[in-house]
Amino acid sequence: MSSPGALFARTPLQAAFTALRDDLIHEDGPRISTMRNYRFAIVPYDPSDEFTLRAEVSKLSHDLQANGWVVLSISLQKLLLDRLRTQGPEWMERVEEMERRLEGIERERGLNYLKSKLAPLIEGPNGIAADCSKVIQDYADAHPDRLDRTLALIGRAGALYPFFRSSALLRHIDGRTRNVPVVLLYPGQRTGPTGLSFMGMLPADSDYRPRIYP
């Protein structure tokens, strides 16, 4: 028979969100980073736990809002789709048709072609990172009095696989968030103290300055 402690043991994801919540609503202000002007953090999770993650995000958002916080939920999937729509339906149809033709010859050729078309749209400081920054800055401009109790949660990163490395995202939005705490929900695996493998498929990237929870 399981012991009471085992029955109520927290999963790593639950422990991560508990620690994150406590650090955000700390009496001395948000302390998700040891660096004063670098308020970024990462919560990694197994991609198969997407719906469990969403439940934890919902609980965290409810707790923060009960403490007078505002939570900005930023979907990378939506930002990607918005960027694709701006190219117009004809562009999308041409890319889709060429990708199918190349994949019929060799799967890798189709994927590489798709990467070549999407990379200019989403990579670099003017890509998806710029869209994330704009969401935060637009809110900051409209509500300058609420910034000390605002959290930006960036999720649905799996939609960018395998076209984008999440390590670049936080690097490109650094200095463009009005010091609002930003948490990236990262589908992948943690390797060592600072390494993360996007979706558990790409080679581990150790180029991470933010705190990784828990």
C-alpha cells in the first residue's frame, strides 16, 4: 500500500510551477532570476504532457490574478500562423505544392525546402521574437501602472519545431520587454544544469542564461 507521502508527491512539473509561483509573488518582488534586469525563466516539460502543462498554467494564472497580477499568454503557434497569413494565400499554396513535390522525391528535401522558406520569417531579432516583444510592449504602453505585477507566459513552442530554436527567442527579446517577467514554456528535455533539447529531438543546447525551473 502506498504511503500518504507517495500519494501526494508532486510531479516535476507541479514542483516547477509551485516554485515559479512562489518566486513571482515574493514579498520583495519577482525573483525568477538572480540578475536584476534579466527577468527570464524557462519551464521545460515533456511534449507528451502538453495538456497537463495547460492545467498547471491555468492554476498559476488563477493564483496570480487572485494576487492582483495580469498574465499575458503569448502563443507562438498563433504568431507563426499570423506571419504565414501575411504572405498571402498564393504564397502559401506555392510553398505547400513545392514541399509536396520535393517530399515525393526525398522527405529530407521537402523538409529542407520548407525550412528555407520559413526561416526568414521567424528567425532573428525581427522574426517571432519581434512579435513577442510587440505584444508585451503594446500592453506596457497601454498599462504602465501595472507592469510591476505583469507576467508574460510564452507557450505553444512545439509549433515551431523543427524550424526554430527556442534558445534564440529569449536572447532576441532581451531588452525589449520593459523588464516584465517572461517565462518560456519549453517542450523538451533537460540535460545537465543548463542544457535543453528542443522536443527531445534536437541536440542539447546549453546556450541558456535564464533560470530553468524547478
